[in-house]
Amino acid sequence: MFPHTVTIYNYTKAGYNRAVLRGVLWEDTKAKNVNKTGSSAVDSVRVLIPFDVDSSGAVYKLPAEYQAAPAGAWTMQTKPKDFMVKGDCPFIPAPGGSIAELTQNYDAPSITSVATFDCGGLSHWEVGGK
């Protein structure tokens, strides 16, 4: 049911942290808006991440807790500097370095929404990106 892997790049003041999450569902939507002045892409991504996702030992923290102590952790926040890539992305950001290589060489939508569904038999986050 959750056959995909996603790599999350979370921004901190010290640079970017990378976390690989296995056992998610990635859905792409490719679309265009057409109006009088032309067309524009309105592509989007939706990723379902179960609370018990395989994060290779990285611990989920709430965004405020993550910013205070990001080492060995990952989070879901809607900052324009947080990105996700489908699959186990090999890009590892340099400490305090730029993320420009990631956004230039990979399809890396920024995280634009995070909804928490903590009920029923499948507690999960629904993450949107553009």
C-alpha cells in the first residue's frame, strides 16, 4: 500500500538535514492552467507518510522541537526552504551549504502543506508540495 521512498530536506539555521523515509505513498499531479494570457504549470505532489514510517533511526520531532535540536531528527513543516524528492536522493547538503544543487538537478518540490490524521487505523501525515 505504501511502496515509495521519499527524501526530506529540512532547513535549519546551521544548514540542511536529510532524512530518507521508506514506506510512503507518493502521488504526482501534472496540470496546466490556461487563461487569456497563456498557460502556466500547476503541478503538485501529495505524499502520505504513516506515523510508523521507516526513517532509518531518525526521530520525528515537532517543528519547534526540531529547530531547537535537529540532530538525528526530521520534521514536517511548511517553510519554503523545506523540500522533498521521490526516492532515496543521493544529494547530501554540505554543512551550512546551499541547496541550489538539489533544486537544479532533481525534481524537488517545496513542502507547502502538512495535514495530520491521527485517527482510525492509519495515523499519517498528508504532505503537499509544489
